[in-house]
Amino acid sequence: MKHLLKSKYIVSDPEILGGTPVFKGTRVPVEILFDYIKDNSIEEFLKGYPQVTRQMVNDALTLAALYFSKKSGIIYEGAAR
């Protein structure tokens, strides 16, 4: 059984960075959040990327937690632009 994850704060559009998942309304890839918080705080990330809100970060972290907690396959579907 596959699970569909939806997000209203993360989008994937072939016209934006070749379909890389980004925070909605920005060109900031979600991947940067995870790279950044390896060595820095979320507060520092938010200062460095003011167009990303705490709510967007929380959504990305929640999706990551759901992804890694599921035992079956997951299909990601970003929000429409």
C-alpha cells in the first residue's frame, strides 16, 4: 500500500529548479533546510532565508518524520502553485 503525503507549503514544479521540491512561493529547495540544520539551528536558517516561515519549516520536518515512520511506500505530492 502506498501513502500519499500532501503539503500546502512544499511544491514540486518542473518549471522551478527542474522539479526540485521547494518551499511554496520561493526558490528555496527543501533540501537546503536539512543540510543547514546539520550544523546550525532552525532560527539561523530562518534568518538566512527570511522568505521561509517557521510554519513551512515545521511542515517539512513533519513530512520527513512521516516519511521515515512509514513501513510501506510513500508517494509525495506537493501543493499546486
